[in-house]
Amino acid sequence: MESVLERWDWVVLGLYFLALIAVAVWVVLQKNKNTEDYFLAGRNVGWFVIGASIFASNIGSEHVVGLAGTGFASGTPMAHYELHAWIVLLLGWLFLPFYMRSGAFTMPEFLEKRFDARSRWFLSVFSLAAYVLTKVSVTIYAGGIVVSELLGIPFWYGAIGIVIFTGIYTVIGGMKAVIYTETLQTVILIAGSLIITYLGLQEVGGWGQLQETVRSVSPDHFNMWRPMNDPDFPWTGLLFGGTIVGIWYWCTDQYIVQRTLAANNIKIGRRGAIFGAYLKLMPILIFLIPGIIAFALTIQNPEVFAVEKADRAFPMLVKTLLPVGLKGLVAGGLMAALMSSLASVFNSCSTIFTIDIYKKLRPEKTEKQLLTIGKIATGIIVVLGIIWIPIMQKIGGGVMYQYLQNVQSYIAPPVTVVFLLGIIWKRVNSKAAITTLLAGLVLLILRLGAEIYYQPQLAAGETVSGIAFAFAKINFAHMAIFMFIFSLILCVAVSLATAEPNYDKIKGLSFGTLTAEHKQENRNSFDKIDVVLSVLLVIIVISILAYFRG
């Protein structure tokens, strides 16, 4: 296997890794005094670093390669998910004040403060299992492919090497190492990908020529609004189902929220979220559009710009468009995407295990002992990730990989309902919360079970009579909408049928329990510039939605 990199590319890549190691060493020398230092970087991180970390955590190598591949094969429908930038604003304006007021380290801990220990236990165990089976495994699998393709080394060497390198600085440095290395990685990733977009547009003949070339072969490529009955991208599923998943991912998932909790006050955390929201718009320009550019180039000059399958679109652009040196920069950016996502999930798993499980079981442990456990937990997650690699190799291109991608659409609805209702409606009680979460788990198992059982018929396009088959056949994004509505009705019904919560106990954790001091604190936590930037971002999102109509 030959590397696409040449000597000067290796020099640039080497400089990138040296810079990364320098940042990690600087962070390690700061030392972590306690769990707040290790898991939340001492709650003393600036808005720029928080925003960059939110972006870097979100963008993994599978995101880069997969989004470009989707742009190549299907066009702009997946841009709906990148326009979730407005949901990142929701984190800063709606959710974050309640999280920071609670003093919680983790999302399960917030649930205990708002409801009870049962909800905390459920979300802790559920999140850890989901992280290991989806985020860790998918990121390592896709990352192994990217690294082996770029460097010309076997898949196993690439996957294990990147896992161990990332694991070392995550274990030693904790959240500080993760969040500061992610800032560097964000700059590298955006710079490299912007160069690809610019050179690609030049090669294809500009934006107008790009649209003309693509529409001549695929008229719907620039249409984000596909029919409701579209099997892959129904606009209803993408807009409404996608929003449900988006609120879960951006506003309630430890993986993302932990970055904003590293701020020392609500204002800094919110500004970090606003900056992260603007960065979240970038993937459309730097990943999705390059995929469409690759599609246009294969039409214009198929001999030079050949793509065997959609997911090879971005690597093809790297190989054919970039001069020596810049290939190394973009290779560094792709590896940055992998390492930042991997480091984030390692640290989030470690935080949940240490704070929500171990500390609950062994409350007498000192801060120093908890720090040690946090490092050991990170190490165990690294090992589990490596063990999972051969399994991902076997199922990576098949049906199960698709299930691992879709499963978040079934995880999201009940969690979204519990967090959202818990904050906006004080009447929601602990019985309603745990009932909704458990019912959501049952629905998730039933749906995945039905999909697996009927997979041969679904793949062949056959029609089988019966409710179970009809249940399995529902588009996954539409399924998220149905599960959300069911969870919402269940949560409200159980809340109204059972006793009210103790409002003194949840003071400040729901809108109906805010005191005059809390309201004044909220008013003091933002300036006019925060409002203007947030409104501007919403206008940009609406403009993009209106532009890509076919």
C-alpha cells in the first residue's frame, strides 16, 4: 500500500504532531489538582476554546469522509443536520443556565438533581454502553481507514496507533489536554478543508459552473427539500426528526455539553456555544460542497477524477488537487478530526463512570483517588475500543454499521423529552422521568429487533403483511418523530397522574421554580452583542434553507 504523501507532506505532518505534543505537554505540566480540574479543566476555559472544542468534538473522520460522500452521492439534504447550528444556540440560551446553576459535572448528575437517583443511574449506564458501541467503535473504524489510506500503512497499525496516541494525552492531561489540543485541531481542520473547497471550485469553473454541471446529470442535487415519501431523505424527517436528535446531541449529551461546563460562568459558556454554532455552519462549505465538487469533476473529466464509491470523494480531492505540502496539512486535519472526536468520547466516558457510577458507589473516596480512577477508566475505554476494532472490521460495511448510525434516532426522543420538559415545566416529576426513559428503551429494542428480523425483506424491497413489518419499515427519521410524540404524551400523562415534585428541592432547575435572583442573574448574563450574533446566525440558517430548494 502506497502513501499519497510525499517528503514535504511528511514534514508538514510531522510539524503538526510536534505542535500537538507541545500543547499536550504544556497542559500536563499544569497538573490536575482535583476532579474539577481533570474533568472540567478547572471551569476556567475561555469562549474561543469552548467553541472550537464543541466543533472539533462533533467533527470526526467519519463525519468528514461520510459528509463529503453524501454530498457526492445525494447532494444537499444532509445539510439539514449541519444547520443544527441554531440548536447549539439553544444549548447556550435555554439549557446551559440551568446546568451551571445546578453545579453538575455530568448530565446524569443534573437528572438526579432535577428528578432522582433512578434517572441518573439509567442515563449513566445507558450513555456508557451507547458511547462504547457507537461513538468509540465508529470513530476508530472510520479513523483506521483514513489513516491507513493516507499513510499507506495497514488498517490495524493506523487504528491502534491513533487510539494509543490519543489515549495517552487524554489519560494524562484530562479535559484540559482534550480541550486545548482540540483548539489547535480545529484551526488545522478548517484551514486544510477550506483550501480543498477553494481549489475544487477553481478546477470545476466556479459556483455557477458547478451547479450547471451537476444539475445536467442530477437535477435534485441542490434540493434539500425532498418529498415526504422519499425513502432516504424525507424533508419532514430531516427537519423535525433531525431537530429531535439535534436537541439530544447538542443540548443533553455529555459529549458536547461538557465543553460549555468548563466555563467559569454562564456568559462565557454561552459565548462559547454561540461561537461553536457559527463553526457548525462550516461543514457545509468545507465537507459537503467538496463532495458535490468531486461529483462535478467526475462528470467533467472522468479519466482524471475517478471515484470508485462515494466515500472516496474527499480522499480523491486530496490526492488530485493538492500540491505537495498541503497534502500533509489536510492529512493532519483529517487525523485531527479523528483524534479530537476520540479524545472527547474517552474523556466523557471517564467522567460519567467516575462521577456518576464509581463516586455514587464509593462516596468516601478522596479527590486524589477519584483522579486515579478517572485515568484508569479512560485507559479501559481505550482498551475496549481496540478490542472492538476486529468486530467493526467485520460489520463495518454491512447492515450492523447502518444500525449503529441509526440508533441515535431511537436513543434521542425520550432523553430529549425528559430534559426539555424538565426545564420548561416544573410539574414533571421523577416517576414521569424514569417511566419515559424506560419506555423509550423498550421502543428502541423493539424497533432494532424488527429491523434486524425483517432486514432481508427490507433490503429486497419486498412487502410483508403485519404490524411488525410496517413498524420496521418506517423511515428512521420519521420513527424519531413518532417516538418523541409518544414520549411527550407519556411524560405529561404520568406527571399529571402522580404527585407534584418538591418545588423547594428543584429551585432554580426549572422555569417555574426560578427566584427573582435567578431571573436577574439571567438578565445579567448576556450583552446586546450576544443577542445580535444569535439572531444573525438564525437568519443565516433560514437563508441557506431557502436557497437550496432545487
